[in-house]
Amino acid sequence: MLKLKYNLVIEATDDPNFFGFYSPDLEGFSGVGNSIEDCIYKATWGMEEQILLLRQQSLNVPPPSPHPTITIENEKDAKQVASTNEN
């Protein structure tokens, strides 16, 4: 069972051993991993650390997502979407 509290986006890169991830719900939260599973593992613990850091600094902690999802994107697809949105 995944224990993510926020949505997670994992982005593939040209290097098959390198993925980036971030949460659109948790400002400033991002990281890298060597696989999709590694990203999920790191994000699970990283989100907890980010929440703790925000609380320690008396900053706003967004409410958890009621149904957090994991979205996996291909880097090239993300670039195509961005250029389509610009037109």
C-alpha cells in the first residue's frame, strides 16, 4: 500500500536510469530517482520530511489530497504539451 499524501508526477528522461519527480500539491517538493519505484520510495519519505520542514518554519502545509495519484510522463510528451499550450 502506498502512503502518499499528495499527488506525484514522475517524469522520464532520455536516460533510462534517471527520472525526476515532483508534487504539484506540495510547493518546492521535487527529487530524482533511478527508477519509477525508486521515485515513489523517495517521494513517500521526502513528502514527510517536507511537511516537517514546513511546520518547523511555521509555513502553510497544504491539506492532503483525498485521492492522491501518481502520473508518469514521458519527457518528450511533456515538452510537446508545453509547446501546444503556447500556441
